[in-house]
Amino acid sequence: SGAVAAVAMSPFYTSTCSAVACPQNSRGSDVASGGCSCNTGYHGTITAIRTSPYFSGSCNPNICSCSFGTAATGTSCTSHGHNICANCSSGYQLSGSSCQKYAKYNCSTYMCSGGWQQKSNPCSITCASNVSCTTLECCYNPVTVSECGSTPTTFTSLSSGTFVVTLTSGSGGRSGADDIGGQQASIRGTIPVQANSEIKIYAGCQGGSGSGRMGGGGGGASAVTVNGVD
């Protein structure tokens, strides 16, 4: 832009011409050098011309689309007209720049810890969440009562629900000189528990051995308490 005027002395003209700066939303040295390009998040072409404003074209905001989510805008929309997502609708997750439907999780790769063990057939256990599985879904707590008597096995429940417990009580012995003590008998049942409940299991002892015509001793009873209540 500017003007050129004739004068009587060499070089016989004066000039006030200067290169036009790159227009709004573009970057580069100037229009005259052909070096103007649109900023990130914009699209278009800038071309030098001889009449004011000495360039044609403009840089306009990119418009992106997004299937199953919200389209990116501003500098995040890096390519005009493309599928570029900022976030995804419920049930979908961002994978690169697009939204993909969540794959249902199962327990096949879940790692149980803290004494909990993986349930059988983990691949067949589908988890409720589309993000991850939980310990209660994939694991069980194998409460092992190794000794009978007054010392209980104690643990804490992870959440509320129904806890499956197997109580072991000793049975009575039979008569006879070669009789052994009564064997422990399993009694399976369920108890409701709240989250972070203290559960104690007391194992009953088996009965004593018989002697001669005397029968074996009776077995001790088992018990379970939740927060101190039978």
C-alpha cells in the first residue's frame, strides 16, 4: 500500500509503499511475500491483489463435527469439516479424536488383592460399570477358619449387601472303641451387612473321640457376629 510520485531528480520518483501485514486470524511476514497462512483453528486462503485492501480472502473459524459427542471448537478444531470430538455422550469414550462405544468390561483382567480371590469363570462376569470392575463383582473373600475355639476370624466388609457365610459346627461322636471324634459340619447361610462392618466368625470344634461303649463328645457350635451382634 502507499503511493509513487514523479520528481525532477534521480531516481525521479518518491515512494511511500509498504508491504501490507497479514490480515486478522492469519500469520506470516506480509501479504506481498505470499507468506500469510491461517492461524490454528481457522481455514482459508490469503492472496495479494493490486487494489485496496491489497489482498483477497480471509481466515474463518474451523467448524468440526462429532458423532456421539460434542465437537471441538477454537484451536482444538484443528481441521475444518473433520470429525474431532471434545467429549463424548454417555456410553461412549474418547478414542483419539472420535467417540467409540464402551466395550462392556468383564472380570478377566481384574486383579484381586488383600486376601480376596478371583471368582470362577471371570470372563463370564460382566461388570455394571462401563469404566471398570469392582472387587465385589470379580472377587470373593475366602474366609478360612483354621482353628476352633474362642478366637474368631475377623475381617471388614467392603460394602453393603448380602454376605454368604459358611458356619462350621462340630458334630457328636459315635460309640465304639475305635470311634473318632465327631466331624465338623458345614452350615451355609447368608447375612445382610452394611459397608465397613466388622464380621467375626467363631468356629466350633469337633467332638472328642469315643471310648469303648461311650459315645464321642458333642461338637461345639459355631457363631458369626456383625459389629458385635449375633
